[in-house]
Amino acid sequence: MNRSLCVFLFLVLGAHAQPTSSVYSTANRPRALALIGDRYHSPVYIRDGLIQAFVRENIPVTFIEEVSQLSAASLGDYQLLVILRDGMNWPQGYGKPHVKWMTDEQQKAIWDFVERGGGFLALHNSQGLYPPGGLYYKLFGGDYGGHPEPYVFTIRVENRDHPVTAGIEDFEIFDEQHMVKYYLDREHLLLRSMARNNAAAAAGWWRELGQGRFVYLSPGHTPEALNHPMMQRLIRNSANWLLRLK
């Protein structure tokens, strides 16, 4: 074998032998806890949609549906909290009055988790129907504003300079357009939803609290929305920014 061919093979094989991404270079990976699923949102499609994004970033994730499992003790084992579910439980069955499940202790646990350096990725209806006036909404920076039936609308990027929106272009989705009440300033706004009738609302934002970070993204009611390539990229970008990985 001549020398030129040897050099060529060494370069090609050596390149393939290198890790394809730094996310696979260490076993010391941060861990995520995801609370998912409610009356109107199946945990199956949520799990299947979220796992794609987390696997691609090599972030181990534990999924739970039982709200009582969210506590200061359980959060102590994780670096990232993800919630995609509303604040309602139906102990007497659907059709009967609902209760707001999140306790004051759970609100404080989330607040302390973020303030001490944890990341919190809140998705879709995680701003909906939680106890008013508590630490949860104080951390959130927004509140539930209702929504029409699902239809096609546009997610428009408002801030292209933030790491969460890196590589994101405006995109159309079929989803619930949550008319979120947004309380932060324009600096923290990342995304806006725009309906074809010009109805608009904040659709994504970031903030920092103490040593930790928070991101909210409104899409996620339909599998089409959660699995949209731009939404998958937003989730991956958010996880990396929240965990200070990139």
C-alpha cells in the first residue's frame, strides 16, 4: 500500500473514530424530571415527543404522572424540571368540580430548586389553572389566558439572538393558541403566536432567578406541534441553555 493511500485511510478512519458530538464524551450527564399528562393531554404522546429531544442531547429523563411525586426531595436528584400538564385534578371524577393540586410546599420546592441553580422548562399548559397568587406564578412571569379550539397559526421568533432560538425560523403549527398573560418585559420575550385573524400572544420567554434559569414554550397540545422540527429544536436549545451545557 503506497504512502498516500495510508495517509488517506488514516485521516478517514481517524475522523470516524472521533465522537460525533461532545454530548457523548462523558457519562457525567445532568438529569431531567418531567411531570406530564392530564385529562386533556395524554402522557403517551408527550413522552414520545419529549424523549426525542432529550435523547439527542444525551440527557437522561424520568417521566412521572403522579403529582405527589413532585417535591423538594425528588427534585434533589435532578438538575432540570420539565412540566407539561395543567394544575387541575379530578378526585371525584370528570364532570365533577376539579381541585388545584399544587400545594404551597410544592410551589416553594420549585422556587427553591430554580433559585439554587436548577433549570425549569415549562411547556404548553403548564401555565394553566394553578393556585393564584403563589410562588409558582411569581416564578413563571405569566398566567393562563384561555385558548380557542386548535387551528393553524404561526410561531414567530421575536428574539433571534438568544441561545434558545438559535437556528429557529418562523413556523406554522396546528395547535391550541394559548392566549397567555405575559408579565415580563420585552427583553425576555422569545416567541409570539400569530393567528390568521391577527390574534396574538406571547409564546415563549426566558428569565433567571437566583442561580437558576426558566424557559416557557407554549406549543404542545397536539403531537404535530410537539414533534415539529422547530419545536424539537426549541426544546433541545432550551435544555442546553437551562443546564448551561452550551
